[in-house]
Amino acid sequence: MAKQRLSMRNIREVLRLKFDCALSGHRIAQSCQISRSAVADYLCRLEKTGLSWRRSEDLSEAELEKKLFPAAGSGR
């Protein structure tokens, strides 16, 4: 069974906690009540986009979702 993805609002919170607050993956996972592997996945996805956190902040939720989850966005 596939895990359900966080809302984009919550994914942005993961990114904010990492880049604005400099929290560890463990602390982010505790704060957001998700697994450390989920935190790592979202951080890895941002890295793969080539976007910085600052540049990603300027994107709408829909635009950021398309960047982080390109396969999921192409079917809609």
C-alpha cells in the first residue's frame, strides 16, 4: 500500500524547518509527525529540482508540486 503524501503546505513546512530553522531531519520528523525517511525524501526532491529554498518559496503550491513530483503532475 502506497503511503499518502503530505499536503504541499506541510511539505513547505518541512523545507522551512530545514532551511530557515536549520533543524535536523530527526527534529523535523518529530515536529511534523512524519518519518525521517519522508523528510529525507522531500529534501532530496528539492535538491533534484535544482531550486534553492529561497527560489522555491516564490513558487505557488501547484508550481512547487509539479517540480517536486513531476510524474504525479503529468497525469492531471
